[in-house]
Amino acid sequence: MGEDQVLRVGFLCSGDIAHRVAGALKKLDQIELYGAASRNRDHAQALADEFGFRRVYGSYEELLEDPDVDLAYVGVPHPWHYELAKMCAEHGKALLLEKPFTINHYQAEEVVRLYQEKGLFLGEALWTRFLPGKKFADDAIAKGLIGDVRLVDANMICSNWVRGRMTDPAMGGGALLDLGVYALNCAVMFLGTDIADVKSTVSKWKTGVDEQEAVLLSYPDGRLGICKASMNGAGDTDGVIFGSKGTIRIENVMDFHRVTVYGPEGKVLAGFDNQKGVLKADGSIDEAWTREADPDNVLRDGHIVGYEYEFLAARKALLEGKKEFAEMSHADTMFLMESYDALRHSWGIDYPAEYGL
Ligand SMILES: NC(=O)c1ccc[n+]([C@@H]2O[C@H](COP(=O)([O-])OP(=O)(O)OC[C@H]3O[C@@H](n4cnc5c(N)ncnc54)[C@H](OP(=O)(O)O)[C@@H]3O)[C@@H](O)[C@H]2O)c1
């Protein structure tokens, strides 16, 4: 990282997520949109023209050979995460890799092993884990506002997703790896990983990938997680954490853009709005709690997308010499990857990219 401590990020991607992430990072002083790379130079140039990247490359190798790139960000479709992650490691680059980390847990294991051997930073861009709305929900639980967490119900039912790479097995398509990731992640974030039993059911799209699924997690002490995902539903991406004394309602389990804490008899106790901060019961801003949930004061800079936080966390990890995130450890990545594999295989779904076909 430069003397000025600005993190120079190099994008190995130029598609949908690349645009959304670049839009979020553009306003941050601590991050520079430094390099844009694509298999097709024109795509990288178009991204650079829109968001102001300093350097443009017509191949991923070229970007990785640039010593001024502090952090590589890979946001191509997941069947190619493995190859690109290995290429990043070989070039000695710290890496933020989009979710799902790889196409299966065998590939994930190898990428993690390679990075650990090389002593380089590696993190999964599961952005939800870094959001202030998620931190607010954690704090509300820790303060005892809803009592003991007993059940988490998380939905990623999305309409108009039956298109493009989503339905294509060669692109790692299906609801689970794009959308279900967030529902499962939400349950595991608040319930943990000591799961006693998993039951699930799936409906497949005509191409063989999963169109929608329901997954039931049972914990040894009776807690439950209910996770649903669909790429062909009417649209509900909300979640609820049910506690013994109250509930936390999450608007969008992917970006936690609004979170409301209800006590007994449904009384509002506190809330979070990702454009305002933490709110008291009367709707006024709780300045102290907002500072805790948003320590880098990203809210100060106006419109929040959400991707800002994972990059600020990567910068902090690199400044502190860490090799993985505290918020999303390698063990967290491996747990989720193994869970996706177990679910998919119980549904009879696999991908050509897992076998190098
Ligand atoms: N965190 C989030 O909120 C979020 C949201 C959406 C997606 N994602 C994840 O981000 C990844 C990319 O999704 P996306 O929606 O951005 O995909 P996309 O719009 O289809 O973009 C894919 C980009 O990857 C590049 N690419 C490199 N190798 C490729 C190959 N062999 N085949 C096709 N494209 C290739 C292409 O760039 P060139 O043609 O210029 O080389 C293309 O622009 C997925 O893993 C997805 O799960 C995350």
C-alpha cells in the first residue's frame, strides 16, 4: 500500500458486479479505483471511462504484473474464480474474491491453502458480513433487546432472474450460488455453524439448475434456521430474527438496508437505516450507536451502496498485516462452500466446471 495509505484496487472483471462495486468505491478517499482489466480491453476501457480508473489492461495477467496494484478484486462468474485466484496467488497479489468463493469446496480448499502457504491476504467478498446494518443487529442481540435468538427466517425470493448465466450449468447457474448464498449466510451469521441436522427440498429449472429451494437448519438446542431462495418468485428478500422477547426485521438479507428491532407487543425499540444510521425509538438518530456501527463514517459521504465496507475491511486487514478477515474468515468460507456442495449434491446438481470438463 502506498505511503498515503490509499488502497489501490485492481479489478479483474468488467460486468454487472464490477460496475456496481466501482460505483460504490468511487466516493471513498481511502480507496483508489486504480486498475481495470478484462479479456477485452474495450470492456476495461469502458469501465475506466465511467468510473475513472487510472490504468486499463487488456488481460488479467497484465494487471497482476503491475506492482502498484495493492489488492486484486475478482468479480467474474464463479466457474472462473478458481483459475483467477490461483493466478493472483502466483503473482503475489492480495485478493478479494467475489461470492460464491469457488464452484465447490475442493477448489476453495486449494485456493485457501495456496494463499496460506504464500502468506498473502485472501478474503471472500460476502459483503453482508461487513455491513453496519448487520453490526447493528449483532449489537441489538448483544444488548439483550430480543432475548435469546430462537429462529431465523431468511428469504432471497427474486423475480426476473431466470435469464443469462443464472440458468446455465456451464456458468454455475441456479438460485443457490447466486441468491441462496445470502439466505443461508443470514441464518448462519445469527445462529452459528453447530448445525445438528439439515433438511431441504428443491425445484429445478428445465436446464437442470435449481430454480428454488427451501432449507431447514436444526440446532442441538432447538434453534431453527429457515432459508428460502428462488430466481423465479414474486420477490421477497427480507428476514426475521425471532428472539424470546422480541424480533429483528431485516429489509433485504443481502444489504440490510433497513433493520428494525421490536420488543414485547411489537413495540419498536431501535432501528437502522443505511442512509441515516442507527435510529432511536422516536426515529431520531442515535449518534453514539451510529459511530459504533459505521466506524469509518462512510455514511458521511452520502449514498451508501454497501460494497464500500468489505473494501475498507480489506484495507484495514492489509494495514494490520492480517491474512484473512475477522468478519469472514477462511473457516467461514469453507463452511459455506461445504454447505452449498452438500445441498447441491443431495439435489443431484453438479457443474461441468467442477470436473474440468
Ligand atoms: N456481491 C454481489 O452483490 C454480487 C452481485 C452479483 C454478482 N456477484 C458475483 O459476481 C460474479 C460475477 O457476476 P456478474 O453478475 O457481474 O456477471 P456478468 O455481468 O456476467 O460479468 C461477468 C464478467 O466476467 C468476465 N469474464 C471473465 N471470464 C469470463 C468467462 N469465461 N465467461 C464469462 N465472463 C467472463 C466478463 O468480462 P469480459 O467479457 O470483459 O472479459 C464479464 O464482463 C459472480 O460470481 C456472482 O455470483 C456478486
